[in-house]
Amino acid sequence: MEKNKKTIKIDLLDKFREMGPEADNTLPRGWLRKDYIARLNSHERKIFDKAIGELVSSGLVEYSPGFFPKVQLTLKGEHLIHV
């Protein structure tokens, strides 16, 4: 089943929830690149970029693209996830 924008956002936020409030609030780069993004097809990767853009626009995460992209919760995102 192909992932849509909502599903991708939920996947990423669920990973933060799974990590718990004691984590450093940054998704593991290896998990993000090798376990998540690598499993997306080309269409889903475009949707991933849009989903990340919406999370950034809403102030929930900060994103640094690259070979090992970095997704980090903001204080607003941390409050949403862990409260």
C-alpha cells in the first residue's frame, strides 16, 4: 500500500513517540535514511518532502536534508508528542 502525506507524517511522529521523552528528540539518521526513506518508492519520496515541509511549516520539526538527513523535534513538537 502506497504511503500518502498523512501516513508519512504519522510514521515520523510515531517514531518520536516510540523513542520517548528522554531521547535527544532527533530521529536516528540511520533509521531515517536506511530503514524509512530507502523503502519509499520515487513517488513516496516526493510526498515525503512535502510531508516534512508541512511538519516544518507547522513548527513541529526542523529538517536538514542531505545524505544523512536530520529531523529534530522543536519545543512545540516535543509538547505535542510527549504531553
